[in-house]
Amino acid sequence: MERRVGLRARTDFRVIARVGCLAAHCRGIEISATGIIVDRGRQVTRREEPLLLKLELQLPERMKSLKALARPVWSFGTQQALRFVRMSDVDRLNLAEHLDILRIKGVTLN
């Protein structure tokens, strides 16, 4: 059973995931208004999944990073799905604009 809330699009941009003073540089590969799938570049283990992560989404069309608080939903191999828990209204609007730009470029939204 799949549970999808919004439209998703394939993408490719830098993401910094922070837990305390540790930072991991990842790649955002799929995005929606409610969450993101990141490629961590290495296997994700269960003990590496904290309750919350601070994310910095570095969208290609924005000079300033979008900030979000997210929780892990699942992980498989090097990929990890995260659901946005908290994000400012301005950053949510910028994320929606990013999805619109992808749609205009011809990326299929699922």
C-alpha cells in the first residue's frame, strides 16, 4: 500500500543534512511539497536514523538555501526518504515554484 500526498518530481540538487554538529552532504533525487528522497552516497544504517534532521536544500534557481526540519520515513541502500515536519511558508512557496519549473521543463510529475 502506497501513501502519496502530493505530486513528486525527479530532480538533482545538493542537500545538507545536519544532526547536532555533524553534517552529511547528500543529493536530492526526488521531491514533493511534503518530503524528499535523498541519495546519501553510502549505505544508510538503522543507527544513523535520528528522529529529526535539519535540512538545507540548495535549489539550483535559488541563491539562498531552503531550510526544513524532517524525519526519516524509510531507507533502502543509499537512498533515504524524509518527510518535512517544519518549513517556513516562504520556503514552501519556493519549493512549489521549483516543482513548477520542473513541470515547465517537461519533467513528469507523479
